[in-house]
Amino acid sequence: MMTNDPRMTDNDIDAVDLLDTLRITKTERRRIGGGTWVSGTIGGHRFDALVFPEHAKCPDYELGDSRISKLSLQQIDNPPDRRQL
């Protein structure tokens, strides 16, 4: 069962339960440079990811072995701070 307990570690997360919460809400192919922006939610978080069909030529351009080049993740019940600095 999923929980929002901040004391949870990666070892406490049931991957199947987490995957069951995945909702892809939008995909948009980039016009230049390839890749697809994917937006959605998972485990109480909103995400945007730039995903490619193949691995990057340079491993530093990819998150682990994921084919994800860029990733933004935000907890849904914590809205961003919109104050101007």
C-alpha cells in the first residue's frame, strides 16, 4: 500500500503499487533534436520527462540507464513557491 510518510525509504516502496499510480496525461514530440516530452503523475507527484527511444551516445546525458534526458518532479500537495526574488 502506498503512503506519503516522509520517513519511507526506497526500500519501503512496493514497485507494483507505485506503478499502479502512473498516469500519463500528455506526450509531445519535439520538433528539433528528437525525443518526446512526457507529462503525468505517479505516487502523489507530478512529472515532466524528456524521453528518447534510444540510449544517449554520452552516458552523462541520460538519467542512469533510463533513456530519460531531463526530469522534473514535484509533490502534488506542495505547490511551487511563486514569490518573485
